[in-house]
Amino acid sequence: MTQIDVSTAPAGEPYPEIERAYLEYRKACYYTLYRHARHRELLAALRRPATVREVGMEMGFLPERDDVLELLLEALVRFGALLHDESGRYRLNPYFSDDALDLDRDLLAAAAGRDRVEALLHGQSYAGIVDALYASDNRVASDFSGRNRDLWNEFLQLPFYIQARQAAVGLVASPGATVCDLACGPGFGLLELAEKVGEEGAVVGVEVSPDFVSDSIERAAGLPNAYVAYANLEHGVPFLRDDYFDGITMVGALHFIRDRDRLLDDVARILAPGGTFCAAYTLTTTDSYDAELMRLRFSLREPASYPIDPDELVAAAERHGLRHSTKGFRMGCFITFVFDKASEEAPAR
């Protein structure tokens, strides 16, 4: 697997190796969703053009799940298995054949790990989404609690996610720096930041899930330069010092924050002049190959997510004195944003 050395990448470099592997991974996820829809006879119900509600009635789906069903159908349109006409009806694409589907297994291995490719293509990952159309309860819930520890530990260690996280580490941390990991989760990024800053530096993780706080503390046990605090970022972090951190990361979490203006205010306050804030793997409203799939995937998840308009985020950050940098990059509809705080003589610590 190609590793990305962000320390030598030119400004504005889109890190194509990451995105190519990631998009192939999502192509495989579309295939998995398609396969489950076909197995459950959803595609058979679309031999004739039908609206969302007509499909739902024929399949016996709950009417309150029509919004999710529409997202599922739109995802299959993006994949190429369905067509959507101007009258709002969906039907099978007569020219589509999954026999012609050409998946690059080397790219899949780079994104998901070689030992996970077959499980991805033949597993039950997306079966719950189709089944949820029959049920009033949420079968795809994945909150940040100990009962979902295995799910999150697996996802956070997927190679494409690791590369996004390590890119963020490389962009904000250097030997001897003091850094902060907002929404540090179970602590994988905390360890990487601690290694990057070394014994002369320090890293503080902030996390809202008590279970993840415990995991982070356990994972960082024995590191003299790593600390973990429990706090809800929606309520602010008044306990963190002004102009203190040389760098701040927030990986895969900004789209779970409703009050982003308050968060940006906190970031601008605690970031030292000349420091860098990297919000990596942020779900956005950007149109891309994976957009419909991700809207579907997140529609049933708990807690809720709030996809970010990139232009609105950049404008809001700049209002708080955070300058948008060209060092960010995309993985489909997920964007890594990088912001710098203007340099000036920093107060003594």
C-alpha cells in the first residue's frame, strides 16, 4: 500500500493514491448494497417504472421509511443499476450487468486491507439498510459507546482512514509541539500525535463518550506526554488555555457537531498564533461518486450527522481568524480541511 508523506507533498496536492483507493472501496460498497437489494427482491419490484411509494407498497416497507428508500434508490441510480425519469419513477437499467463490474482488488486492498476484501464483497455490511425499511426501530445505529467498540475499532483502522488521520497528524504536529485532538475517540490518533511530538511535546485528547475516554486512557497508558479530558464540544472547552496549542486535529467528527460556530470560536481561541487546525475526513455536501451512498449510510445512524457545505465552513472559519490552507484534500464527499491562525508574537506559556 502506498503511504502518503505529507511533509514533502506540494501545497494543494490532492493525494490521488488515497482517493483512488477510497473510491474503489465505495464502488465495492455500492456493489454490496446492490447485491442485498437484488437478493431481497427489491430490484424485481422495479421491472416496471414505479415511484418511491409504489415500490414501498409492493415490498411492504413502512411508509415512514420512504425517505430512506428514496436514498437507497438514488444510490442504485448512481451505481448504474437503476434509472430515474423526470416523472419521479425508478426502473431497472436494461444495459446494466454486474458481470461487467470490474473491481480493482489491489486498490480495494489498499483501502480496506487485503484480508478484508472478500468480507467486504460478500459480507452483510449493507444488509441492515435494506432490512431497516421494514422496521420502525433503527438497526444501523452505531453510537459512540462500548457496545459498538468492535465496529469503531475496525473502521478507524481501515487503511484509507488511517492515511487520512496520519495526514492530519503530519500537518499539525512536529517534535516538541503541544497539540490537541478534539473528539479523540478511542485514542488511535492520540498515540500517533504523541509519537510525532515526542517526549518534549504534549498531546491532549478531548472526547464526549465515557467509553471512548476510558479506551483512550487505557491506550495511552504509560505515555508521559498524553492526557485525556471528558467534555462535550457542543458545550465548549473553557478549561483549555487561550493561544496554547501549536496544532489541533479533529478527524471524522466535525460533521457530528451542530454548533460549528461555537467550535470554531473555541479552536481560534486555544490555537496559538501560527498554529494549524486540521479537520480531517469531514462529511460534506460535495457531489461525488460516493455522495448518495454516504447520505444513505448516515441516514439511519445514531447520533445524527450534519454534512457540511465547504464554502460555508471556510467562510465561518475565516470570520474567526482561521485562514483556509491549500494543503487539504478530498476522498469523495469527505474533505480534509486545513486552517492556519495568523502568526504574531505568542504570549509566554
